[in-house]
Amino acid sequence: MRLARLYEKESFRDLFRIFVMNKRLRGAAVPFITKLLHKRVVEEDTIGRPRRVQEDKYRMMVSILSSVDRGLARGAFSKHVVERLFEVFVENVALNDGPRRVKERTGRWPPCFVTISPTQRCNLACRGCYAASRPGAAASLPYDVVAQVLSQKRRLWGSFLTVLSGGEPFLWDGGNGSGVLDLAAEFGDELFLVYTNGTSIDAGVAARLEELGNVTPAISVEGFEAETDGRRGRGVFGKVLAALENLRRVGVPFGVSVTVTRDNADVVVSRAFSDFFFREQGAIYGWIFQYMPIGRAPSLGAMVTPEQRMKMYRRLTEMVRDERLFVVDFWNSGPVTNGCMAAGRPFGYLYIDWYGNVTPCVFVPYAAANVRKIFARGGDLNEVLESGLFKGIRRWQAGYGYDAEKGGNGDWIAPCVNRDHYRVLRGIVESNRAEPVDESAAAALDDPHYRRALAAYGDDFRALADEVWRGEYLGRAPGLARALSG
């Protein structure tokens, strides 16, 4: 009866509290939440997205719910982490009303989060690393600069989600020995997702993560032992499995992060891969990154082929819809995110590297500004949002389909302004004289072969993706299809 009343009141907060905190009622809460999600996301869509887009979002939400439900059932979360999960994720991220207040005050929705790489230092030197990280790299941000980023984004944007990347974040020393764990302790009401190679997560670090309760590690793998050790170094896969065991033992939820190349694409989309990491090892989520030719020794030949990418798209749909696994491919999941999330788009993000360079995306290596310089003169993060580079990308996003009221021809299966629309990105970068963040990014601008090859890749993939988009997405919303095609 209580659940029925909550459903009638449409109280997500109370329903999620029962789901997360009440083991006895969790089984009854799940169908109520899924029914309410379908009503809100699919049936009551007020923005006018194609129905299939809203169905994809709904299925992803159900996969999140199901993945957490499975984790809670098998004891993957300690009691303390369960309590913190509700306090930090549910209250401050999922049901956070701060962005709405920002919209009421400023007239526009703010970004959802910031990704920061506080150090370029890493104990590995992986082939094709986007950051060209290595053991000898010394570039790092001071602790107070990172803390100022976090303080400003919550004050300016109502954001309580931070993603840390690298380099290897657990090797970051922001001064006086301060690092990731100190940051998570100081900002205890923030949720931290940390991309890590896992080799630093020993029993002591795992115990500290459980004590904090607001950090979830996404541990990098390339497939199984042959693929992981082949790219990351001999013995790394064994160290990853040891890290996963350390996290399981204390009840810290974790995920896996995969860089997909032409060589390991078939492995990553296999049922054996999902069975091993999600069912046997207990990963709650998975992030898939398709290799981009940036960073260390960029290789156009390492990119997944357009045909492999469409195969990955189909398999991802099965994993989310049929297996209810929380897996996101930051290219193929474009319909779920309403397209490209870069450049501080509403509910999107921006990226800050170890020098303080601010770029639209982790995989767009051209900077609009530097936070150290902005902070030194008393400025704030909103300056970056007003840069020509960021505004140019957001204008393209809006016209491509993000702004439903303005129409657009946006195929969100091909959402990336870099991989799928390189000519567009290059024009915006050049017209705004954005600064390359490293030598390979500068070389790409001067290399006619790189320009032709990446542009041709986008053309070839869109030829496949557009057919799916028109037939399976717009075909179910003929009125919107006519508007978008006109």
C-alpha cells in the first residue's frame, strides 16, 4: 500500500530510498520505479524526441536500476557504501535540483560534470594512449587548483559529479602528498568516478575507498589477458583481477573501462566478455571508448572499422535491452545522451588536463583556455563556456538535433563532432585559433592525409548509421522525421 501511494505521488526520492536502503521492499520497488520511468521518459516526453530515442533512454535507466539491484543482492556494496550511495548519488546527482535553479537564474541549463586529469604521470605506457602518459611524466595540477574547479562547478552549475582520469589518478600528488583520496574526503558530498589502471588498488586503498564511500573506480581492461597485457604490459591483467578482488572484499562498487580498437572489437562485444566481467567479476557498469587517433603515436589504422562499429552498436543494444547491463559506448550511445556531450553543453561536460588546459572533450585535443590562468586573474569556469571554440561546437550541436525546437538532421548514432564530423570540428578549431594541447594534435592540423582519412571515416560510417537512424528512429515519428529532413 505504501508503494502504491508513493507511485501515485510520483515520489522518485522515496522510491529510490526504498530501493537502495530497504532490502525487504526492494523487489516490490523495482517494478514501480520502472513503470514510473516509462511514464516519465517515454509516454510523457515533452521535448519531442523520436520515440525510439526515449525508449533507448528508458532501457538504459532500467539497466542502471537492474545492475545496482544485482549488486545489492550479491552484497557488492558494503552497508556504509549503500548509505553513502543514497546520500551522494541519489540525492546529489540523480535527483539534484541545483541545475534547474541555475537554469531559472541564468536562462540556460549548465554542464553536468567535469572530467579532470590531475596528472600525466602513469606507471604504464600503453600503446596508443590518448594522453601519451608514461612513468617519467611530471606534469600535474596543484591540489588547490583542482579543489577550486570542484568548488566553482558546484557553485556555478550545481554539479556534484566529478570524473578523474589521467595519467594514473592514484599516482597524483597535488602537493604535500595530497591526492585523490584527500580530494574525495574534502568533497564528501561529491560523487567521483575514477578511471584507473587498477594497479595501485591494494587492500589498503580498497579499504579507504570503502570508508569514503563516494568513489567508484572504472578499471581499464582491453579484453582478457592476451588483449590487456598486449596493450598495457605483461602481468597487468593479473594485477587488475587482484584489484577487483580487493574491491569486492570490502564492498566497493566498480566498473570496467575498455578502449576498443580494430584488433579487440570482436572480443569486447562477445558474450564471453560480458559474462566474465559483469557476472563473474561483479562489475556494476562498463564504459566503452572507441580508439581515437590522438596522443601517443596516433594510428588511423587502429580505429574500429565502420562495419565493426555498427556491429558494436547492435551488440550494445542487446546488452542494455536484453541483458540489462549498464554499458555505455560514448559514440554508439549517442541517442541516450541526445548526441555529442562536449563543450559544456546542457547536461554535458568539459575536460581539463594536467597543465590546466580546458578542451571541449577528452578526445578533442584543442584548448579554449587554461584554468590556472583564469583563476590567477580572478575569473571562473563560465569564461570557458563563452569561448568561441565552445560556443561554436554548441551551435553545431543545437543545429544537428540537440535543440529539438530548432529541428536539425541529427543522426545521434553518429554524434561525434570529431570522429563523425571532422570537417565541422576542424573548421571550428581553425576559425577560433584553438591551441593544440600536444605535438600530435598540432601535427594533425598540418597533415592532409589525417584530414582526408578522418573525414572519409565519418562519411563511411554515416552512410551505415543514417540508414538505421532514418528507418528505426525517425520512422516511428513521421512528423518529426519530416521536420528533421526538411
